[in-house]
Amino acid sequence: MGRRASRPSSPKWPGEDARRSIALQLPSPLAPAYNPPFVDLALTEGLVKRIKAIYPGSFDPPTNGHLDLIERGSKIFDELVVAILRNPEKDPLFSVADRRKMLEAMTSVFDNVSVDTFDGLTVDYALRVEARAILRGIRAISDYEYELQMALMNRKLQPGLETVFMMPAEKYSYLSSRLVREVAQLGGSIECLVPDLVEQKVREKIDVAHKFANREQSAGKTPSEGKSKFRKKKL
């Protein structure tokens, strides 16, 4: 009579000591991942790129809208350069040097914001300062159409340079340097439109222009016959 096949024995679970030994041999889920030496070296050598951007414009004069974009841009980019365009074809209210001083005073609280001047193509300046992005503000549809054309042209000239559009705060959505100049020249208040420093400088400029125009009229000349740069415009 044949021997019956023996029933397979139930598996034996390891004891407490054995389980503890196995657990010590397994990698801890909290243990840091292994980085080869060249990876650690790459990290210490700074392969993580910092994003540097430029914010170009005429800033004649700087407004609260400009300051709003500068403050928000400083939170997005590692470094932001406020770049004042030197345009000899324009007849500015303030010289480039005056605008630079005002902007430096306005941005002194931001550690990663600097002020510079440039002329020529914006993309060429961006390459010189090793910027990777251009910050631009858009207030309305009309701004978007113009800025889109400029962004596409800049991309054509320098494909590696990106343009970042930012919407202004709602209370500054209508604000521009041109409107500030016109309101001031017509005697209106610009108190809430520009920083206090800029308001003082604008008033000083306008007062000098008005005194010059009054002297011209007293001498029998019309303002258009004088050499004044400041002409009143209708809003």
C-alpha cells in the first residue's frame, strides 16, 4: 500500500529577533537618495540658473503704476533691472540722470532691483546684461496689440529671450506717464498717481516752465515763440 503524500507544512514566520534583523537591513524610506559625486559637484557649482529680467521703459516720470510692477516683478525674478531708454528723438520732461535718481530712490527697498540706462535695441541690451526675460505691463487692449508686436519681433531677433506680460493693479490700470505730465501741466493734482518724491520733482519742473512762459508773455512773445519745452495739452 503506497504512502500518502504528506500535506505541505504551513510557513513558519520568523521570530521577533529575525524580523528586527531583516528590518535593519532594509533601506529606510526617510533615508536621503544617493547622489553620485558629480551630481553633488554640479549642485555646488551653481547649475541651478537664476532668472534675471529687465523692465525697460522711458519712465518720464516714474509713476505708481511703474512701482507696482517693479514690486511684483521683484517677487517673481531673482534679479530685476529697471532699464531707462535713452531716446534722443523725444523731448522728455526729466533728463535720464534725473529719472535714474528718482527710480533708485523708489526701489532702494528692494534688494534684487537695480536701475540702469541703455540705448539701441532692447534685445541687445538684454544680452549684454545676461537677462533671460523682458517684463512688460499691459493696461488695455490697445497696449496688448502694440506689446504683442514688440514681443514677436524681439523673439525673432533673439529666440532665447522671453517676454513676460503683467497686468497692473486695478487702481493703476488707466495710469501712464503721459497722463501724469498733462494733468500736472494743466494744474491738476497728481498726488495719488506718483510717489511723493516724483510729485515734488514734477511740481518744481512745471513751476519753472510756467515762470518762463510768463516772462515770455511779459516780453510780448507767445509761448510758441519761446524756448519752453512744456506746452499745455487738452485731456
